[in-house]
Amino acid sequence: MKRTAEAAWSGDLKGGKGTLTVGSGALESPYGFSSRFESGTGTNPEELLGAAHAGCFSMALALALSTAGHVPNRISTTASVHLEKGDKSFSITRIELVTRGDVPGVSEDDFKRMAEETKAGCIVSRALSAVPMTVDAQLAAVKA
């Protein structure tokens, strides 16, 4: 199985512009200096990395829970990818995963344990293992 994405860039760093496209055609988005290093419109590689990580983590946690007999109604994960300037260059310094689950029959402790195990085991987490990661896992309050 092979997945692809393409980036095209025109111009210099600050004045240039680019487009990020995924191979399936499901996403094509502009990006530029301001969307990456400031608060401009468009996407950026770190945001897409966060989306990939949140998606992988949510699926992997759903698998772990289902295997343990607790099929989730919903798993929602936000991945915050921190891009920070060091002495010489920018680096991704940490990733914070915040996950909330509506999971019948699982205890809070078991949910947190499985989330920690998933943080270490999901495909994207393993690929990003050089980056420090945390996970904040809580069961969501279910409305009666």
C-alpha cells in the first residue's frame, strides 16, 4: 500500500505560495509563509501532520477498545503540533493529543491506559517517535 501527497511551490520563501494536494484528491489547499509561520490563511505541513496523527490515533484507540469488548460510540482526538524557533531553525518540539471518548462499559482508568498504549503503538505515533508526545484521555460525559 502506498499513499502519496504533492507540494508545489512558486517564488521565494516569504513572497511565494504553494499548494498541497493529497493523492486521493480529497484535499487541495494553498499554503505559504504566513499560514505556516504566522496566522495567515491556508494550511501548513504541521497542521496536516496533526490531522494525520489525530486520525490514526482515533482509529487505533477504537480498535483497542473494540478488541477489549467496548465498542466506542465516538472517539474525538485533537493533535496540537508545536512548531517552535530554536537557536538556528524551526523544529517540531512536541505533540499533544487530547482525546475524548463516548465508550459504553469502559472505566476511566482502562480508557486512559488504552490511550497511553495507543499513543505508543499507532502507526503515525511510531513514525513520529522522535518527537515528545503526551496524551490527555478522558471519557466524555454522556447526556441522558
